[in-house]
Amino acid sequence: MSGGAYGDTEAVPRVGGAVGGTGGGCLAGTNAARGEYTHYVDGDDWLEPDMESALMAALIETGADIAVTGYIDTRGIRHPAGSVPAGTYDRAALEEA
């Protein structure tokens, strides 16, 4: 992450240098991660001020391993989070299916 509006903090470290595009940036960030969760953000993404805390609260409240969000495009059109219905899923049950 380039720091940007959040600057360089322990919670949001800067991962810089030539990393080879989006895939390289994700890999560099994953390798530098020190926490329990990661959140991938591209250069054209906009995060609302409370987005990270809302995602973390949902993960903690539900015990989920992943949080998926939708997005709002540049025209203001909302796009839902895709084809995975909202809810909490049991990993063991999914692995058996």
C-alpha cells in the first residue's frame, strides 16, 4: 500500500518498489502481512472511512474466515458482492460437499 490518506502506520504498512502489476502487488503485500487478516485494495478503489472497522466487526461477530463486499462504480451504480449468498458458512460442511 502506498500510504496515501492513511499514511504509513503499523496497521497499514507501505509496500513499495517495482512489484510487477496487480498480482505482484498482492503477492508483495501478502508476504509483508503480519496480521490475521489481509485486505486487497487496488489503486482505483475507494474505501469509506469506516469500511475496515465494519468488515472486522462482521468477521469477529460471525467467526467468518472471509468478508466479501460489493462496489459502487464511477456512475454511482451499486454492484452486489457477487454470486455468494450472504451468510455464515461451515468450512467442514463445504469441504465435505
